[in-house]
Amino acid sequence: MQTISVERVAVLKPKPQDENELGFGRIFTDHMFLMDYDAGVGWHDARIVPFAPIPLSPAAMCLHYGQEIFEGMKAYRAPDGGIRLFRPELNMERLNLSGNRLCIPPVDEAFAVEAVRQLVRMDADWVPRAEGASLYIRPFIFAADEQLGVHPAKHLIFSIILSPVGAYFPGGLDPVKIYVEQEYVRAVRGGMGYTKTAGNYAASLKAQEKANAAGYSQVLWLDGIEHKYIEEVGAMNVFFVLGDTVVTPALQGSILGGITRRSCLELLQSWGVRAEERPLALAELMEGARGGRLKEAFGSGTAAVISPIGALRCGEEEAVINGSTIGSLTRRLYDALTGIQWGRAPDPFGWSVAI
């Protein structure tokens, strides 16, 4: 495993005075991680340096052809003052899964986790102490070749940046309203829907703009072929409690295999709660809402952890879920996950990793 050189910033930035007003992804810490890839050499020159712009040619391939991947993870401040990561090895495994689809050479996953640990240690004072706040960690890789040509890059840059954040949704655990998108599609099986790449999120902007204009927080995507089956919410995987069963769309190549999603399913299994990963038709969901079978709904993801869904708009019909209040199972999952993440509860699964 290669070593990581360190260059410390000369003057530290002032820390946010009110950690309850952090917002999301607007503030960045003092340092960042960088590492280069060159064909014939491999990944090299791992370093932690002051946070600063990365020099990039206007002809850089990432700007023209979108060869870029990223991850999202967090560091949490425990009650004893220690700092924890949550299942970081899965993030790096997924980074390489995305990279394989976009012809990006794999990184050493253990080394990438170690890079995160060293960077967070260096900027440990930036890990918030306020309730519900955390340090968001963004690893990303992009093609930096100075060439206008459609082919896999020969020079890439791997970077990690850090940002102290509050709740992703300003309302916290207040249920959000979701808009079912029936015109635009985000991804299709065989495409890149299962990867974390910039193009997937660019494809969501138009529908997100439409949903926001109608007063809804997020888009609920349908499959790209039949416009019939539920896939995921714009920033989250999605779960529905239908009767006594929790249902979430199966991973079939067009939606992201979320780490929080996986953790929810493993928690439900450990509690003896029936959960199914399967195709879920919009018609079944709306019929469940009309007939009272749809008891709860929530999204899951690193940024929001668990976000209850209080209403679902499909065409001219709006289904209100659980009286637009958080459900008991949704609350239990949120409490269990955040308890492990922030070190407030036992971790029987070994998911929490000390920095």
C-alpha cells in the first residue's frame, strides 16, 4: 500500500459559528486528498493538500464526455467525542462498480478507505457536534486528458473533499411530498442507472424542476421502458409498507444499490419484519393507497438517512400516507441507523468504523 504525503494549509479557515445552520454541501474543510492515474503507471502520487481549485484544461475529457464517478459517505461525532465512519468499505466497493461501467481503472479499496481516514483525522475539528449534523465525504474520479476524443481516459484524478452538513431536507423528519414523474425517464436497464455518475443526476434536473414548481420535494422515477414500475426517488432509494410487508424495488441495473438501503433490509431481517425486493407497479401502489394497504413510505440514502414520505402525487391524484406523519417502522429504522452511526446505540453488525 502506497504512502500518502501531506501538505498542511498555512492558515486554517474559520469554522462555522452555528452548526445548526450548515445547510448541505456549501462549506468545505481545509484539506483534500488527490491521487493521479496514468496509463502504464497506475494510481500514484497520493497526497493530502490544502483545499483549492484543481487546474484543468478546457479540453479535459470529463467536461465534454462525462467520464466521472463519485461516492457519498459521512463521518459522525460520537457522544464521547470520537469520530466514526459507516460501512466505508461498501462505498469504495461501489465506487469501483461505477468505475467498471465507465472504464475507470479500479482503486485499491482498502487504501481508499485509509485515505478517507487520514483526511478526516487531519480535519477532525470540522466534524460537527450539533444534533443531526455530520461531515459529508465526497470521493470522486474524473477524466483529465486534454483531448477532444471519445475513448476511455489515460489520465484521471481521484479526489476526496469534505463538507460539514446539516439535514439534507430542511424539515428533517417532517414527511416530504413526492411527485411521480410520468414523462421523463432517468435510466434504463443496461445503462448507467446503477452507478453514481454525474450524468444520472443531470438527467434528473428537468423533472426535479417540474416537481418543485408543483410544490413537491422529490421525483419518484418509473422504469424507462414501460413507465409502469417504481424505481427510486431522485436522491434516495424508496420503501413502501404494504399491509404487513415492506416492499422496495429490486436491483435490476437501473437503480442505485444504496448502502443505507442495504442496511435497512438487513435491519428488517434481524427484526423479523417481512421485506421483499421485487418489481412494484405504480398501479399496485396507488391501489394500495386507495384501499388502505399503504401504511408507510420512506426514502433511504446517505444524505438524508431516512426520510418519511407523507404524500404521493400521481397525475391529478394525491395519496396522503399515514396522515402525512412519520410511521412507527420508519421511525424505528431512523433511530436504529442514526444510533449506530453516531455511536449512541450498540452496533451488533460491526458497521461503525472508528477513525
